[in-house]
Amino acid sequence: MLKVRNLKLGYDNVPVIFDVSLDVKEKEVVSIVGSNGAGKSTILRGLSGLIKPMAGTIEFMGENINKIPAHKLVEMGIAHVPEGRQLFGKLTVRENLMMGAYVLKDEATKKDALDQVYALFPRLKERESQPAETFSGGEQQMLAIARGLMSRPKLLMIDEMSLGLAPVLVDKVMDSLKVIRTTGITVLIVEQKVKEALELADRGYVLASGRILQTGTSAELLESDIVKKAYLGM
Amino acid sequence: MIGQVIINGLLNGFVYALVAVGLTLTWGVMDIINFAHGEFLLWGMYGAFWIWALVGLDPLISLPIVVVLIFGLGVLTYLIVIRRVLNAQGLTALLATFGLSMVLKNLTQFFWTANYKNVTTPLVGSKSIKIAGLFIRQDYLVAAVGALLLTFAVMVFIDKTKTGVAIKATSMNKAAAQLMGIDTGKIFAITFGLSGACVGAAASLMASFTPIYPEACALYSTLAFVIVALGGFGNIKGALYAGVLIGIVESVGGYLIGTSFKYLVVFLIYLVVIQIRPRGLFGW
């Protein structure tokens, strides 16, 4: 579904990501793990079109999307839940969700999408007319994921969903992803919490200083020396 | 007598508010301070005048046409000037709109001379009607009611329509809006157009009783800046309240202290408010 080759990304011509190649197949859950500053978020920003590649290619569903603007990629089926939620704070929960459904043309589909995310996160329905900024961190993260799902994406990319959440909430949000994957959506997550992310994912990539250090199934990575030593403190 | 003074100020205030709503939109949504806003108003007035002079349509009737024309002027301004300076550093955007205002004002003089133009046979005349002991000029009343209705229309558009909410979302977080599939370039173009539409409408409402000449916009544009600062940048409701406030202050101040000092009071209030509440009276 997603095929990235020799990708180089950066800001103001200063590269942050060097020569990254990765694949995400349909219905997979793939995780990119690594410490703070490794460049994980930059990769997602490149994949969703917020920044443009300096070199390399990104293919989505067989099409080169290097030059396609971010808003068009949403229509093509890529949803990006950005780091730090980036909700529209003054808008209500419902308005945030409807912005998520911005690319959907038909009212019935929007209603369907809304019912679906409300079923997944009943808390959001209870508080649908409340401004997003009044939510706690965990609720905001749920809203951010729900907003990402509203565009009916084929590929859902979530950046640091555990950031700033209490451990019990991290579990809760991760659990919601397990439900999401049963609906057939392909998921790419980026996480600092290496163990939790790999336990959730089928496969993973370990990123350090803008380069891929290692890749494999989650089980392999959890057993590998690099991951054990550098990230799990074992 | 003071009742009469307040009602006069109130009627002016609604028109000031509509001009300020246009200015606050681009300021709040795009962080662009459009110094050419007053010239948009000016071109709206000339548009209304020439449609009346050439085709015989009263400015109140041709309002939709002028609104569309100045909406177009706004979109063109975005595409040709603003888009290029939106992410530029420092004062670039400010200087660009300042330059644009100079160009538009001088073009006005070049095309249509500095002489006063008047719509001499307005549909609604300057006769007054008497309500509860107060004399209200019909043309002022029509302009004020029209401006109020259009301000509400803009509010409803921003709050209730998909495009309106997308404008708000873009103003809060541009990158997140792009991730929702919102074409933020298009949203900016629409915002600039809408800003123009507001002054286009205000111009049509005023064209029947305002002498039209290249400097006609100066007062309105200065007051619009004051109103936006008082009302809070990007706050439409704030612009309405502040517009009415400024209208009344101007009128009552003129009555109590003397007409030549009325703007002294207006700008004094402005200075005091921004010292105490830099985000304006109704700012976020």
C-alpha cells in the first residue's frame, strides 16, 4: 500500500531523515519506534505531504505522491493524526469531527462515519457540543484519532499518541487501535513507547538519527539486542 | 437631545462595524493586516456610483453586483499579492498591502479624478421619519439596518456553513486544517474575497449619501483599525460591538465636547483600552 524508497526529508534544506525505505502492506499495523529527536514525526509529515521530499520516492496505492499537496492526500485515503493532537480548540467535539469528514461529499456517509467513531468512543458523543480545549489529555487524544478516522482513510498514521498520557490512558488508547484494525484500516504508528508500540504492531522499524537501524516483525525486534539495550533498558 | 445623538451614533456604528468585520476576517484568519481595506471600500463606492451613473441602477439595488465585484477584487488581491508574501519574514506583508493601498488610491484619482461624485437621485432620500420623538434619516436607517443584517449573515456563514467552519479551523491551526483535507490556499482566497464582499456591501449602503472621492475611505479605514483592535482580532461579534461603541462615542463625544474633537475621544478610548486589554475588549 505504501512504498517509501530512499526518502530524504528536512526543513529549510537541512536534512533530518536520510535514505529511509519502508513498506506498509494492506491491513498491517506497522510501527516506527525510536527515541525523541530520531525523526519519526518528520517521516509522517513527509508521508502526509506537509513537507516535501528532498530526494527519494513515496508511492501510495501504486501512485507516486511526492508532489501531491497534503489536502489531496486526505482525499486519496491518507489520514495523519499529528503529534500533540492539534485539535481545533475553540470548535466543539462535533465540529472537530465534521472537519475530519471535510473530504466526504455525501451526508449519509458523514453520518455513518460519525456513528462509527461515536460507537468506538462513546465519551465523545456524550460531550459532542463541548469545545475541544476543555478536554483532558486522554480525551483529546481520542478525539484526535476519531477526527482522523472521520475521513474514512485507507491508511491511518498516528504520531506519538501516548505523549503526555497516564499509563492507564495509554492502554485505553492503544486498545482502541486494536478495534480500529479489525475494521480493515491499515495503521502506521510512530512511538517513543517502544515496547507498547511493538506489542500492538505486526512489524516495526527502529529509527535513530534519521536512519533506519533495524526492521523485522515485532517479536523479532522485541528480542533483538539493539532494542533491548537501547530502548527497553534490559 | 442626547437620545437623538445616541441614535445617530448607533446608525453610523452599524456601518462602521460591517467595514471592520471585513478587516477583522483577514487579520484574524491569515494574520494579514490589509492596509488596502479602505481602498476596497473606495472601489466599492465608485462601483456603485458608476453603475448608477451609467445604467441608472440605485446603489441599494446594485449592491449584489458590487459585492461580487469587490469579492473578486479581494480574491485577485490574494492571488496576485498576498499569496506571495504570506510566509515572508517581518514586515513584508504589511508593506505589500500598504503599497497596494497607494496603487489603488492613485489609480482611483487617475481614472476618475479627485472631484466629488454624488448619487444625486437616490432611491431612499434624506428625509427623516419621527419615531418616539427621535428624527431618523431614512437613508441612514436603511444603511444601518442593511449593515446589521449583513454582519449577521457573515456571522451565520462563519459559524454554520462547512466553508465557514473550515475558515475558523484554518485560522486556529493551518497545518491541522491541511491534514483534514482543507485546501488552505482556497480558504485564504475565500476569506480575502469575503473581506472584500463586506466592504463592497458597506460601500453600496453608503454610496447614496456619501460624497465619493479618492480620500472618502480614509476615515472609515482608520476607524476600522480601531474597531478591530477594540473588538479583538478575528472576532466578528467583537467588531460589531466595538463598531457600535465607536459610533456612539464619536457622536456623543462630538455633542459634549465639540464636533472637532470627536475623534480625539475615539482614539483616546482606543489608547486606554489597548493599554489595559491589548487583545481588545472582546478578544480571545
